Amino acid sequence: MMKLIRSIGFTIGMITLLVSCSPENDKLPVELSVKSDSKFVLTGISNLTKVAQLTGFDSFNKTNEYEVFGTDLGSMFNNGDKTYLVFGDTFGYRSPGLTGGGGSDWRSNTLAITRDIDPSDGLTIDSMIVDYGKHAKEVLPSAKIDFDEMTKIPTHGIAVDDNLYLYFMSVNHWGAPGNWDANYSGVTKSVDQGEHWTILEDIRWPGDSNFIQVSPYKVIVNADLTEIYFWTIPAGRFGGVTLMKVNEQSIEDLSKYVYYAGMGEDNKPIWSQDMDKAELVVKDEVGVGELSVIWNPYLERWIMTYLKEGTGIVIREGLTPWGKWGEPITVVSNTEYPGLYGPYMNPKYVEDDGKTIYFTLSLWDPYNVFWMKASLEKK
């Protein structure tokens, strides 16, 4: 059974932030105070375990009953006692032995709901958003025209005042492995717990920008202000990570989003309204794919997981949202799990005060989502 996340604290210069680490995102804060001379503490990963297959005919959830025979991604966000699992391109039937995306009854995305608070044996899907019977609904329709709009892929979601928001990318064309072209990224909103969605047309980032795939996290600045931090990467898997934020009450106003533009002479972060001034907070000589960032109470640090092509799934430790960030440490090797991608964490699913983390992992063969866990080792 998951242990409750404790309040902890440490000092980043003169900056004090509160991080919403509650399983329900109900603003139970964790004080974040890191000394300016803090050192990295993460030394390695142990006890990697494939816990369960979450989707597909061979999963204990038997998602084929929702006409979900194959799907991928599985980023997660919380609202009250519900956790939403957000899937990408989804297929209702696939021929035996088929590798990768493909099949009949193609939907660009589907959405599952779980109330499971015990991650130790996998996540039990209670329901999926459906359009008729038990047929999983494409919650965000796409044109499905190559070199126009091939698909719409949600990259992550977040809840604000019981409204749900999905950040998504409109994909123009899938190119070589790890490369694709985006038309733009945007936001869609649901006011009825995910049943229906409306695209917020005024919120878009250009397809060639660094703000196409996002990983959001709430930070409580004070009693009157909660901000949402977004770690962001471009389309594909070969760019670096930038950082933007917005007051959660202004989430629907693009002009209120600001972008990390480096450190000032006072050793405080500079935030610019000009996205072109955004600076990388994480660089990788290979590139960053499908990232996920959460606060970890065991390390008393931020942790970031992502796909590093040619290596596998890696993790990095952050002293602040903008860094410094430690060197990548391999969590899952691509030699042990070929075709792996999409390592998504959720602060709700940890054990031993954060020493053990759980995450979703997609495998190109059999094109389904798995539930993994690993232990963090520290100095």
C-alpha cells in the first residue's frame, strides 16, 4: 500500500516554493527549500521490475473489452480520487504478430480512469470514456490525413478547479524513428470529467517551437497563488528541455504564460513573456523524448524521466525546476526492453516515502502500456 507522502523541506537561495504532492492534487504542500550549495544525492537505480501489462488483450484489465487492443503512452494526472490515464493512437483490433502502431478502428487518443491507490500489483482501470456501449471514445478527433493532420496526441493533462485540461500536439507527419513534424501544440478542456472536450483555439504554440510536448506540475507559491510549471520539448526525441509556467487561474490565457530565460545577476530566474527567449534547462547530447517530471520526497529533489535514444529510459535529479540537473542515470535499458518509450510518473504512485517509484512504459512490440517500478538509491 502506498505510504502517505510526508512534508519535507530544503533552500534555493532566497526562493521558497510549495509543491502540491497530494495524491488528490488538493494542495497539500511540500515545502521546497534547497541550500545554494546542495549536492546531488541520487547515485543509482535498483530493483527494476515489470509489474503488469496495463492495456491490451493480454493485460489483466482486458482493455480489448473497450475495443482497445493496442495503444501507447499512458501519461497520468489526478483529479480528486480519480487518476486519468491518457493514451495515444489506439486500435480496436490488430492482426497477430503485428509490431508497432496499426490495426482497425483507429482512434488518435483514448482516456481511462482508475481509483486504484495501491500500485504494487498494477493499476486497475475502473472505466474508460466511451462514445457508445463499451467502445473507448476518441476524445480529441483528428483529420487523419498525412502531411495535413495525421493525428492529435495528448502529451499530458492537469486539473484546475475540477476542470480538466489536456495538452496535445497536432502531428503533421510521422517521419523517421523519433522524428515527426507538428502543426502546433494546444490545449483542450473538459468541464464534465472527461466526457466531452472543447479545444481552446486561442492557446497554441508553433509546430517548430520547443513547447510541443509538456510535463506539468503544480507549485504553491503562497496561499493566494498556485503556479503550474511545464517542462517542455519539441516534436520528436532529439531536442532539449525548456521551462514555462502560468498562474493556474490564468491557464486559459496564452499571454500569461512565461518562459525561463536564464538566471539574473541576483541568482534568481528570469521569466520572459517572449517564448523565443526561452533557454534550455536540460541538454542531452542525444536528445529528450517523452519526458515526465515530479517532486520526489525521498530525494528531496525533482526527478525527470525520459527516453534517450540508443540507451533507454533515464532519470535525472534536479535541485530546482530550472536546475541544476544531474547527469542521466539509466533506469530501463533498451537492450532489455527493445522498443521502449514513454516513461510517465505520477506523485500518487510511490512507496517508502518516494524511494520506490512507479511509472508507465510503452513497448513498440506488443504496442501496449506496461506498469513498472524501480528503487532510487542515494548517498
